Amino acid sequence: LVLRESTTPISHVDPVFIQEDASQITVSTGPLRAMISKTAFNLFENVWLDRNGNRVYEVGEIVASAFGDNIEILDSTTGEIWSGVGVPDNVIWEYQGPMRATLRIDGKYRTTGVYTASKHLMYTTRITFYAGKTEVKIEHVLRNSYQSNERHVKVRSATLKIGNGGSVVKAVRSGSISWAN
């Protein structure tokens, strides 16, 4: 590989475009638009796919909407279901550029029905968007790091639901990568 400095900047046809206000973030990559709530994080609120390529996200092009809890775990010791839905502790951009952008969301799991936040079980979700692409990378990390009151949680299952649930993919082991439509 040879690196040469060029006077003409190279730009992508569809750079990552971000709109953000106090309650939500909307990211467009060209063929994909995703809406993420900052007040009731539930992974994606809506996802559109510009199927006809006219650069307009139409009602009929919604491919995923948030129904129920999209982030939940089952504690095998107590049988409790914990939900990641709620106001996140932290929402920051780790990287924002024209070719890709990575959003980091930190939050706490809550017991379903009561929605009392756990001091023990937290999560970090990173969502990376790519310019001109329809795919996104989602990294969801469970954190059990409340040092003053250490507790061990035996997770029976962890679920990230995207879209209408047509594909079910399970992680084979911790840190494994799974792909789904």
C-alpha cells in the first residue's frame, strides 16, 4: 500500500447524517434511517429501509418498530425478567464521522412491571452506523460492577429483539458474533 496525499477530498455519496435533540437521535446512512429514544431507550424506536432508492423514507418502508421490551435478561436464580428499557444513564457519541458513527448508551436493567432500577446489573450498548450501508453493528455488554454491593447474577438467557422477530440468533459463547437479517 502506498499512502499519497491528495488535494481533492474523497467523499461518500451517502455520508452518515445525524439529527439529535433532547429526546431522540435519528441517524441516516443513505439507504437506512434509525430512530433511537434518549428518554425510553429500547434499542431502536423505528428503522426505515429506502427500498426503492428514492432517498425518501416512506411509511411503507418501516422495517422495525419497538414493541415491548427489546432488551431483556432472565435471572436463572430468581426467575426474574430484567428489562433494559428506560432512561439511560449516559448517551454519548464515541465517534462521529462521515463514513461511520458509533453511539454508546449506558443504562441499568429494571425488573419488569415495577421498573425499579438495579444497582447491580448494568449494560453498555454500542451501535455503529456505516455510510451508504443498511447494516449496523450492535455490541451489548452486561456489566455487574457495583463495587460496594457485589452480587452474582446467573443469566439464563439474554435477548436483543430487532424488528418483528423473524430471525432468532443465540450467542454460542460470551463474545461471539452473530449475524441476522
